[in-house]
Amino acid sequence: MTLESLLLFNFRNLANSTVRFSDGLNIIQGENGQGKTNLMEAIYLLGTTKSFRRCRTAELVAEGESACSLTGRVLRDGRADDLFFRVGEDGGKAFGRGDTPEDLYDYIGAIDTLAFTGEHLSIVRGGPEERRKFVDRGIVGIKPGYLKVLMEYRRAIRQKNRFLTDSARGLTGNGGRFLIELEAWNERIVDLGSRILLERADHVSRLREHLREIHSGLFADARPVVDMTLRTAIGDDGSITGEEHQSVSARLQRELESCAGREQERCISLIGPHRDEIEFRYGGRLLRQYGSSGQQRGYLLAAKLGRAEIHRARTGGYPVFLFDDFESELDRRGRVGFLQYCRDRLQLFIAVSAEELDMGTQWRRQKRFRVQGGQISDLGGH
């Protein structure tokens, strides 16, 4: 899968234009504040409908304008698809194929996109929710239907929490009625939660294998072994992978039953995938607490490339890969190793400040672009 072209209209500070990309390496060069990250963000938005920045939707629209749009042509298996992402005058988002809007469940996967930015280090440094999202996005990339399971599970947890709160206020009737309603909520959570646990356990076990192999290849002298483990209420991923849905459901049901009293007392759901932790370890120690910035970056980069490999194994093609602030996030050895790994594998976009950067390797197909004051200049390539 490759992004052939992108039409920008009223997007941030970028001039309205059509940009045509290489299916190999695309180097986006520009000084800070000129718009190169905005171009990377536009590609990511087209693929995920979300920004990799923390921003409001209205900030995507150019100053003085009321709406914006992105239109991309994607090539997959010899077939071209035209995709769009729009922010309307009412601030609402729309996306789809051709000129037909689609809901998120149908659109996800239209152009599979991975990004590495400094902000993504929150996956390593932040709380458990960040790592759960990282794993869940990897699953959605190869199984879009998993997104619906996640959304339904989150809704069930919110509704159960509301029920527990109402119960504490005496709004749910007598004890017998409470137990009947609690059992109904738990039944829904067991069904959805066990499916999430099985998918996460399988994904983490596969990702761990790729992570170790890729990390050792990128950082040959990094002797400590990297590891990734899913910790859940019913055990780690090793005890879940390969289990039948019925077996995992029964184990989750037992944990919920044993915790019913504490949940009623605290008015919150304490058991389920929303409490999972994915541990990232480097040399046996928690990376979040003990890893250096370089170790955290190297681990996360290898994990993202591992996701790309899982995607290729399941779909037959690599996702588009975006790397913002390339020369600042990696040292020369890391940059050369990364570029050698990606060469002839996938379509890559890197944003750099330097006009000349020691790449350490040559790609057969590449293009260079300069972004200055929002104007995008195609400098050509081969």
C-alpha cells in the first residue's frame, strides 16, 4: 500500500496544492515552524482520522478559513482509491472514499498508517492506558471489526459504573434486584472482555517476537533483552494465548464474582481489560521507570516496526510509515539502521531540518520536498 498523492485545501499553514510522492523514501525538509510536521500530520489524519498531536479539530483549519479538506490517492494491489478527510464549517469531521462519507468502522484500514513522533514517547512513559491504546491500535489495523468490540466494551463499563453509583445512592431497588442487574452487566462485560483479552494476548505474543528481533538488528550492541508482557486479572498473555473463548470467559467470570463486593463498595468496575497493563522491559527492568531516553526511543521504534511486520503478515502489505523530527529522535547509528531496515520494504516519510543529512544508505526510489512558509516545493528524486 502506498500514498500516491495528497491534495491539501485550507489545512493549517500549508498552501493549497497537490503533492505527488515516491513509493519509497520521501524526505520532507524544512526549518522549524515552516509546516513540515503539518504535512506529516495531514497524511496521518487521512489514515487514522486523528492527529498525532494534542489539538482541537478547529486548529486543523487554516487561519481565517471555516473548513478544510485532504484528498489522497492510495494504491493497493494495483487498484487506486480516492480518500478524503474534511472538517466542515460546523467543526464536524467527515471521511470516506470517493465522495461518500463512511463511519469509522468502515473507513479504518483505507490507508494503514504508522507514525513515530516525540509525543508518542508517552506510550512508554505514560500510564497503562497509553500502552493499551498502542496494542489496540495495532489490532484494529489488521482487524477493523475489533474497534466495535472495544467501543461496546467501554460503553458497558461506563453503564456498569453508573449502575454501581446509583446503587450506592439507593436508586436501584432491593438487594435481589441489584444482584440480578449486576449479573446482567457482568455477562456483557465477560463476553466482550474475553474477546479483547484473547486478541491482546495474541497480538502481544506476536509483537514480542518481532520486537526482540528488530531491536537486536537495529541496535547490535544493545545486549539487554527487550521484553513485552500483557498483565491481566486472569494472568499474563502466556496463560491466555491459544485458549478457547469459553475458557477465558469462565476465568473472567470467576474474577468478577470474587470482586463483586469490592466493586459495590467502591462504585467502580475493578476487573476487566480496562485495567490491563502492558509491561515494557529492557534488561529485565521496567523501561518506563529505569530506561534512558535513548533506550525508550529505541524500544518504541522497534515495537512500531514490529507492528508493521504483523500488519504485513496478516494483510500482505506494509503500512505507510511516518517519522517526524528524524535527526533529533535518533543518533546516526540509529538513523542508518532504521533506514536500512525500511529500505525496499515500505513507503517512508521522514521530516528533517538539515538540507543535507547523512543517510548512510541509498534508496532506489526517493523524493525530496522542501517546506517553507507553508509552500511545498518538489525537489525531485529518482
